Amino acid sequence: MSLKNENNIKFSIFLVGFTTLVTQIILLRYFLMIFSGNELVIGIILSNWMLITALGAYLGKKINLYPNKTGTLVLSHLLLGILPLLMALAIFYLRNIVFPPGRTINLIEIYVSSLFLLLPFCLVSGALFTLLSYHLSEIFKTDKINQVYALEAIGGIVGGLLFNFFFIFVFSPFFALKLLLVLNFIAAVVISFGLNNNLTPRVLGLLAIISAGFILTLDLNDAAFEKLFINQRVMEAEDTPYGNIVVTESGGQYNFFENGIFLFSTDNVIANEENVHYAMLQHPSPENVLLISGGISGTIEEILKYNVKSVDYLELDPALVSLGNKYSLNTTSFKKVQIVNQDARLFLKTIDKTYDVVLINLPDPAGAQINRYYTIEFFEELKQKCSGSAVVSISLSSSGNYLSSIDLQVHRAIFSTLKFMFENVIIVPGMRNYFIASDGMVTSDIESLTRIKKISTAYVNQYYLEDELISERRQKIEKEIGDEVLINYDFYPVVYYLEMKQWISKFNINLLLTAGIFLLLLVVVLPRLNIINIGLFTTGFSSTSMELILIFAFQVVYGYAYFMVGVFIMIFMIGLALGSLIVYKRVIIHPRNYSFIQYLIGILSVFTPLILVSIKNNQPLAIVIHIIFIVLIMAFGLLTGLQFTLGTRLQNLSVTKVASTAYSSDLLGAAIGALLVSAVLVPFFGLIKVCLIIGILNFIVGLVILVRVRNR
């Protein structure tokens, strides 16, 4: 049984794309939050997503064995509606059931748990591509795989637009998931009523609509977060363009989390005093202070104990400041404090002012976004806004008197990077290890400085601190660091790689071994693909890799990517739609042109780092930066869509077989690219070299395609 209603099929295709993209964005955010994740977690989730979808598309060719294909479509939409909501709830409910509270989840557990959670949804969405390709081609009696590919992308575009520019500002993500449920249940009902003499799908569809109405009334957001933060009362949970912020209460103390990462607790006197006084005490008469993050924890009150003229407090997310004013410190009551909701690096490029003290209160650079505040490029930008004897403070987590070999390398990299820009750099041990840098004199005799300055403090004073002990710990750390120079760069993030290596080392996982396993899989899989699908595999690998690299680079250049990840995925979809629906009509379906597109992907990959370096060096306006990244990502999407359409048109096989093998080849390449780029290639080789590697790979595959076709 097949459908004859063209509009029903096209709406179904559109809704699959819409549902898939919105679900992907929301689940990616939730996975990052519960796993306290970084770019490696993004790579794992995206890799699993595309790997399972590829398997679903491949298994979808078995659809020809079932006579009731339309009934399968109705059931698929019911599953597509309910599964995203169930997955989101499972992420929250299982976090502290499967994994004990407080325990770090290792990479294998992240990989396996996300694989099983994504399995049902991605299998269904992947199989639907093959099924819908069959239905649309049956109606027109010709191959319409490219139209399915394009319509699905258009659905993703609309979903991305609505979520990124409307839902995120008005509704909770759980509301968006409930809306997806309603839309897919409606689609199931519409398709079921298009069948003749078949009562079961209609009854099933009507029951689904009633169930959807009931689910729509439930408040799932608060219930989910309560399960995530056990033994704490969730006061606020707010999803913003910059991240997910949660405020909890326990024992009368408020705790602030961003994307699942603990930021601070209220009334932490020791942390507040160390964050401020170790650096402020070094300057003879600080007047202008720059505070990068952490102001709402109580550090502003400590800064104002000095006779300063102004404090510029930078916090990217205005919602964090708003919640801080509500539950912690009302920063708006201080006349000397100017709150600026802007990325610190962009702020430094536009401000015409110099500072006497700069306090950088950020988490460890375990992710690419935070790493950009620990690089030589940032310290150079900062140095230009420092007065002659300015003091800069930045810190890393402390492990007492012991530093592992990787800890030492991280400390060495930060120390030598700072030393490259400032004449004097010392490390002052405390709850964290504080790097104090200045062109003037700096000392670890904190207790002596507190007596001279007579600043009123509860912890950082002569009654609690012992200069001799601090000096001994400082000398021990600096001696272990040694004289080796290790510089951390924006596009070669040594510290980010070391932090990731440190994280992975806790789980006894070898990155090179992991990469070797994937290479072994390639050796097994690639020979089974025909030359056209090898091209699609390479295109999927390259386009996804370059998409991740551009997201990574956008973080470095502009400062945040939480919001832009969804936007960039949507822009990529626009490129896919243009390439597969419009541009292909202007290209002759010939193997020579197929190999030429492969060369174009290689050329664009090679030229991308030149463009990125030019942006970083010339520092154009923000709107120009956004336009350049949008054009690059759309170009990769367009070439991918064009290559996919040419690849499917060049294969003289059944529609279901071409759809399943071509789509799965494309997604398999994308899955491997997502994981390898985030986990191995960028950390090991840096951004620039990876782009060149991808370019060379496409040149080789393009040449192989051309030679193989000529020899036929």
C-alpha cells in the first residue's frame, strides 16, 4: 500500500527535517549539561547521532519487504513525536540513577549511554529518509531522492529559525519538544485518514492526538531539573542564547551552574578574597579595575575595599547577572561598577581605557571557548590595555602540594605564555594556583602586604596566611615547571589539548588507540562502498569536520558558540537545500563533474585557514565576522548538497537502495569526522593543519574518482 497524495508526503518530509534539527539542538544542549561537557562531548554526540542515522537509512532499504509501507509511515511519525520527549526526560532521570551523584562520567560511559539513548529516534529518522524517498519517487515514477534531501533540509532550516530566534527566548526546550510531539501526531492522523478501508491507523492517530493534548498540559521542565540536582532545591533553570543557567539552594546557600558546570556558591569568603586580594595587594594604588566574570559571587565587594575609581565588570550572559542580583549580590547598587554584557576580547578591542588591575575569574580551560582567555593572543590584547605597572591575575585548579605531569605541563604553558608578555610572573598557591603577572614588581609575601595595606579581610591576612609556606609552595611549583617554553595559541590550543588529555587520563583511554580503531573500521567499510559512495563518505567527513572547525574558530574569534551552534547547523542546511534543489540543475550529471566538486571542497578547505587568520589579524566589524562564517558554512553545505544529488543520480540502482546506501555513506563519513576532529585532529595538529589535511584528502579522492571512472 502506498500513498498517492503528494502534499502529504512533502509535509511528512518537511516535518522529519524540522523535528530532527530541533531535537538535535535541544538534546545536544542537555547532553552537554549533564555530562559537564566540552567540544569532545559535542563530537561524541554528533558522531553517534549520524552513525545511528546512517544505520537507520541503510536498514530502511528493507522497507520493500513490507507491503504496508504507509502504515509504517504513520507509526514512524508517532515514534518521531514521542521519542524526543522521552529521550530528554531519560537524560535527566537516569543521570543520577545509572551514574552515582558526584562521580565523573568517563568517555566510554558517555559514548555508550548516548548511543543507547539516541538509538530509537535516529534509527527511525534515518529509515524515514529511505521510506520517503520511495514514496515520493513512486508518485512521480522517477528518482526524487534529491527532493527528499532538500525538503528535509528546508524543514531543518525552519526548525532552526523558530528555535534559535523565537522558542529559546519565549519557551523552555521542553515546550518545544511537546510541540514536536503534537505536530508529528497530527501528521500521523492526516496520513492515516488518507488510507482507504483501514480503521486501525485512524483510531491510533485519534488516540495520539488526545494523548498529545494531555502531555501538552504537563510541566516537565521543573520536574526534570529536580531529578538532576538531587538534595538541592532548584530555584531557577533558564535557557539563554549563551547557555543553560541553574540556581539551586542547599543549607541556605545558593549554588550557580552554567551548562552543568559549577560556577560558585554564595558566601564563599575564601574564594572571593583570594580571587581579588592576591593581585590587588600587588599594586601601589589601583584606580581602574577590569573584572572578567565572577562579580556576582562577592568579588566586587572585595575590590571596593580599595580606593578605586571604577570597576568594569564583564559577564557575557546578562541572565547570569540578573539571577546573581536576585540570589547573591545586587551589583547594580554599586555606583563605581559598570556591568558590561560582552565578550572580554571584543570589549578589549573597542574600549579606549587602561587598567591597573585585571582579575580573570574563569574556570579551567577544559574547553576551546575558555582556552581563548589563556592564549598569547589574548594576553597581547590585554597588555595593550594595561597601565605601566598593571597587575594581571588568572588561576588554575590546585591539587595541593602535588601536580601530575599533565598538570605541570598546563602550568608551564600558562606560565611561559604570560612570561612572553610580562616581565614578572609568579604563582601564588591557594585554593587555586594564581598566576600574578606584571611589568612591575610582584611578590608572594601576601601576609606582609596585608599588614602594609591594612585591608579588612577575614582570610587573606596575617592571622591565616603564612608567607614562608606560600613561598615554599610557590618555589616548588615554579621549580617543577622548569625553564621549558610552551606557548598556548588561539589556533593551536596546547592547554585545551592538555586539559582534555588530563580528563581522558582519568579513564585509562588512549586517544591514539581510539583513532586506530576508527581507521580499522574505515579499512573494513570503505572497500565495500562503490566509488561514488566513497566520494559521498569523503564529503560527509569533510563537511562535518569543517563545520566543527568553523564553530571552533568562531569561538576563538568571537567568543561564544552555544547559540551559534544551532544557527550554523541551520545555515549548513540552507546550503544543502540550495545545492540539492536548485544548483544541481545547472550542472551536467557526469562523473567528471562529480570529481570536480570533490576538488572544490578540497580547495575551500585549504583556503579556510587563510580566511580565518586574516579575520583574526585584521579584526573586522562583528557583522563582517558573522557574514564570513555564514558564507563559509553555507558554501560547504551547498557543495555537500550538490555532491549528494550528483552521487545519487550517477547510480543506476533501485530508489530504495540508492537512497539507503548514499545517505548512510554520507552520514557515516560525517560521524567519523565529528569524532576524529574534536577528539584527535584539532588537539593534536591545530586548526590550520587539520584544514590542510582535509583539503589534501579531497584532492586525493577526487583524483581516484576521475581515474576509476576513466578506466571503466
